[in-house]
Amino acid sequence: MSTMHNMIVGIYDANGEIKELPLFQLLQWKYAIKIEMQTGMKMKGGRSVATHVRKFLSAPRYPIKDLYNHIATSLASINEQLGVPTVGE
């Protein structure tokens, strides 16, 4: 049986600095924000994933679509650097 290593990756914050976090966390944020955009559904307790991510990235209140696009673009770049094949969504 093999184990998967949750690699640490970087994403640019609003100040142009790189913030490190696990790759799986970035992937979770991408899909949680996508669901939030489509349904308005929030995390347990009524908190917004987008608000949490904005705080982590020191970002002002950008439109949620811009935040999603930044994360999606960052993930695409990371996957390209890792040689991961592109799969349609």
C-alpha cells in the first residue's frame, strides 16, 4: 500500500508575497468557493469560505469570481510545473 504526500505549494497573496499551504487545501478551497458561488452555501456556522481565503491571502473584498479564478489559475500553474496532465472539469 502506498501513501500520498500532501505537498506544500505556494500561492501569491494580495501583497505579491508567496503564502505556503498544502496542495490539498488549495484544491479544497477551489471547489468550496465554486460551490459557494453556485449555491450561496457556506461552511458550518454560516461562515464563508471566500472570506476565510481572502483573509489568508490578505486580499481586499474582491468579487468571489476573481478569488476563484486566482486559485484555479494557481492550481493550473502548479499542476503544469508538476507535470500533471490537464483534465476537463
